Amino acid sequence: MTAPELRIDLVGDDAAGELLTVRRAAFVSEAQLYDDPHIPPLTQTLDELRADLADPSVVTVGAWIGPRLVGSIRVAVEGSKATLGRLAVAPDLQQQGIGTQMLLAVPGYLPPGISEVWVFTGKDSVANLAMYGKHGFEHEFDQTTGDLTYAYLRKILGEGADPSALTDAGADPEG
């Protein structure tokens, strides 16, 4: 029996409830790591998430296996900069390359003219930092917000570069 194919596509309002569920389930481990059940992905309401999905400066990319939404990544676009956040994969499917596949798919959803891509994650999220580092993101700075310290990483795409430059030649799509 072969595994169902992973489909990467935009997440629309029709999947808002499922998206909220996937994010909450995925970020429980982060909340445990930081001993903080009040991290933003766990406190966002459905109405806030729907407003985010309707925001023209935000793109939410999802991963589906069959009809099931199994992951997502949020991309905020501002000028020539894209900021990735809230990369989430359903807990039962983590460590199978789904997050990496979404990360590598992001360039196809970026508008022309993006010259740098930023990502932030918890400073102590070793696996996340390793994945981003593997795909060319470099640590720029840490920022503390409340009780959490976030690591900010950046990848320069280059002036006039094609956003597909986010992906590394020969990068392992399975992460």
C-alpha cells in the first residue's frame, strides 16, 4: 500500500477551523518546551485566524493528505520582505518531511520582488533552527517578547532574484 500523496496549496477560510486545530495540536510541544500554555498559536481565536486568512498581505500555505489538512505555514509579505511563521505539522506526522516540503513550496506563493525571507522560531527550538539552517537561513538576532525569546533568521534571495531561490539546489525534500 502506498502512502497518500501530499498536496501543497493555499489555505482558505473554508479550512479555518481545521487550520486552528492543526496549529493548536502542533504547538502543544512548543508550549511544553517553554512551559507556557499561552504562546500565540495556542491563544489565537477562530475569528482572529479568519481575519488573518482574509488579510491580503498574508499568505497561508497548507499541506493535505487526502481531505485532511496536516500542516501549514504563514507568510506575511511587506514590500520586498516575506516573514514565515507558525510552521505547523500535525503531531502524528511530524519528522516526516512535511514541514520541509511546505518550506520549499513557499517561493511559488511569493509575489515578484521578494528579496529576503525571514523566519522566526523559539530560541530553544533546536529542530526548527536546524531545519531552517539546513535551507540557508542565517541567525540574525534574538528578540524577547513577554517570557518568550524568538530567534530571527534571514535568507537573502538577492536583488531581482526569483523567489524560488529560497530552495537550495540538491536540498533533501524529506528534511
